Amino acid sequence: MTPAVNAAKRAKIEFNLHQYEHDPDTNNYGNEAVEALGLCSDRVFKTLVADLAGELVVAVVPVACQLNLKALAKAMGAKKATMADITKAERSSGYVAGGISPLGQRKALRTCIDNTAFGFDSIFVSAGRRGLEIELTACDLQQLTRATSAAIADR
């Protein structure tokens, strides 16, 4: 089990795990999950780590969208946001890129979930490794990560 799955178990929330064979030649991990599991790309969310002038934060946005860094900065009360260095994101989260989960991170970071997540009965996020997704409600994800929500995705 991954730290993300263990966090969900400890919280005693309802969740489902979905596993698929990860192709080591792909680097578009979100689309790989969408295709392998036959899901709508609006319902599968990617976990991105951003940098707010030295503070790492997590953004959870649909795979079908791009993160709006200006909107994230505003939602988190910062002047500017940039994408975090991958090495720093991996070190902080304890996960490898493409498998970073918003749950069970080594160091809990402030998190913002795109508000479209709350329009679905359940959403999918990485369960802590490539080829493994956890399905849960956006409300449970928000509670477990103490996240805020805002319109942070560009379609």
C-alpha cells in the first residue's frame, strides 16, 4: 500500500482503487490513466506542485485542463505562482512525478482543488504511484488535505 491509500484507510472514508499497467515510455500520466481506465478526462485529476515564492503548494486540476498559475496564486493569497522544480516536488511529497498524490504526502502542503471536482459523485487522483488511481469524493479529498477550492484550471 502507498501512503495515500493508508491515509484514506486511516480516515475511514469510502474509496476504490483502480490499477492499470503503466507504460514506462509515456510521460503524459493523466491521459494514460484516462485511456487505461476508460474514464472522462474531466473526472480524472492531476496533482501538481507549485511554488509560491519559496512555499510549495499542491494544485488538483482535471487532466483535460491546464493549471492557471495566476488563479492559483490568487486563491492561495500569493502574488505569483510558478511550477515547482520536479526534484523539490518529489522530495517534498515522497512520490515520483506521475505518481504524486494529494494524499499521504511526506510533508503536508497547502492544497487547492479546482472547483469543478465538486460537480461529480466521485473523482480520481493518483494513489501514490504510476498505474494506481484512487476514486473518492471531492469532499473527502478536501477534508483529508484541508484544501481550499477555487477556479484554478483553464479549459
